[in-house]
Amino acid sequence: MTVDVIDAQRNWDVDPGWLNTASFGLPPRAGWDALQEALEQWRSGRGVWEEWQQSADTGRASFARLVGVGVEDVFAGSTVSAAMALIAASIPDGSTVLVTDIEFASNVFPWAAHADRGVTVVAAPVERLVDRIDDGIDVVAIGLVQSATGQVSDLAAVSAAARAAGALVIVDATQAVGWLPVDAGLTDACVAGTYKWLMTPRGATFGYVSPQLQELMSPLQSGWSAAVDDRYYGLEARLFEGARRYDQAPTWFTHVAAAPTLELVEAIGVEAIHRHDLALANAFRAGLGMAPGSSAIVSADVPGAEERFAAADIRASARSGRLRVSFHVYSTQADVDLALGALEGLVPRQPGSAS
């Protein structure tokens, strides 16, 4: 059963002026309550860790459905950089990796760390990325939505160009999953931290790995939770056949909160959340005299905005000297009006103008 976005907002307790989901998302009551219950169980010694552990599989299944892949091809980890490091270790010596020129470090450093075996990282602007993909590129590693600017890549176009060039497509979807419909089947790997648009505590990452890429990847960081029989001791390691063999032991309390939160995202529906978030973002853009965009993240060069926001108790971010605001399921038109009111009289600096 789907839940209307406006009705669903009753699941959150958010103070007005929160426009910073691109930094971290806020928990719905179900996730918060599940976490508090588990913490109390831990405090009193009444907890059952096997139940906490099971939450990782519940969240894994939700993530698989959210990005349109089979649950057998999804692993659970801790951070995006750790997941990317595992994937980067599998690419051949001498590979050339293409990233965007504003790519977040978690999808750059793990590739650059292999310079000692001839791996080269090259960059292109988001808007020219597809044109840069040719037979000399072995891996295209991109954030589907850029953290700094909110730019959204055309995943279908990137995937088609990479396939034509024989390149792998590796996607960091941390700034996408939860508000943007994502088809992970267009990728070889699609990894997302859950603490932003999926609104969980920090400490959980899910990743899709295609069956083809699984043939190249070794389970270098697997522990007992990746074993079929939860083996704690001994020399025999009978790991799962699918992507679960890449699991890291789950951070229990993060996953306890994540499981009901991801289920709520499913119930509301990413398509509905996408329409809601984009409508608010574009209302904010219109109020600043900007053209409509395609992202829930708005980046604008507005001198004096940080001071105005601080005075009005509006919580947002600054990236590369620009204001960054982000709208999600719990955001309302009142948040847009509050932000625009705080910026009244300030004019965004146009691209190319003197700083």
C-alpha cells in the first residue's frame, strides 16, 4: 500500500528550516523508535543480537527493490569508500578510470590508490562525460548526482557509451537513492550510503554488483557474516554464492533503524518523493530567478546567503563557495518560503560574472 507524501510527513518530527539532506537525512519516527528500543535493550542487557543482525537483510531486500535488482546481487557494507576500494582492487593493472571533475573523494581515492600498478584516473566535466568515454577508458566511475552541485547524470546515456567502449560502469548513488528513481541494472556496480536520502544513521552502505563483475571480484573483506553458516571459527570459509559474500559485518544499530526507514521509503514510493522534492527545489530556484532544474539539490552563488540563513536558523551547506540547499520528503513549501524570505534582496551571481 502506497502512502501519500503529505500524509507521510506525519512520520517525521523536523524543525522548520532543515535544508541539508545532502549532508545527512532525518529519521522517520519508525526508524528512530526502533533505534531507541534497541539501545535500551543494549543498555539493560536484554537485547538479542541475532534480531539486530537480521535487520541488515531486511534493509538489503528493500534496497534491491528500490534500485530494481535481485537481492542476491546486493551486499551490505559500512561506507562507500570501503565498497569502492573492494571493487577497485578487482580491476586489471594499467586500467584507465574516468571520473567527473567534481567527483566526491569516496569515488576517486579508492581508484587513485592503485597508481602503483598502473591505474590512471582521468576526469571530465559532468556535461561532457559521455563524449569523453572511448576505447581508452576501462572504468567509468561517477556519482549519479553530484554532491557539490546537484548535477544529475544521464545514467542510460553513460551506460550505453561505456558498453560501446567495453568499459565498466561504477556508480556512487549516495546522493540519488531515496529521491531519484535509479535503475542499477544499467551499471556493473551501484553503491549507496544510506545516511543521506535514505535517512538512516551513518554506518550502512548497500551495493549492487552485476553477476559479470562478481566473477572478477574477490571477497577481500569478508568475515563471518558472509559465510553461509555464520562460521565464527576454523579454517573453512563457505561463503555465499552471490554478492553477499562481499558483506562486512553489519553495524547493528544502524541497520535496526534502517530497516523500517527503507520500508517507509518503499511505501511512499520514490517516484512520488521525486516529484515532491523536485517541485520544492524548482520553487526555490524560481524564487531566486533561476531556471528549473532536475535535482533535489540546488547550488547557487548568492553572496551573503550563509549569514542570512544563520540569522534565520535555516540549516544548509556551502560547497565550493556556493550555497547548497536540498529538499526531501519531509520538506514543505513553508521551508521554501522561509529560505526565500531570508534571502530577500540578495541576487544570485550569474555564471561568468566577476567574483
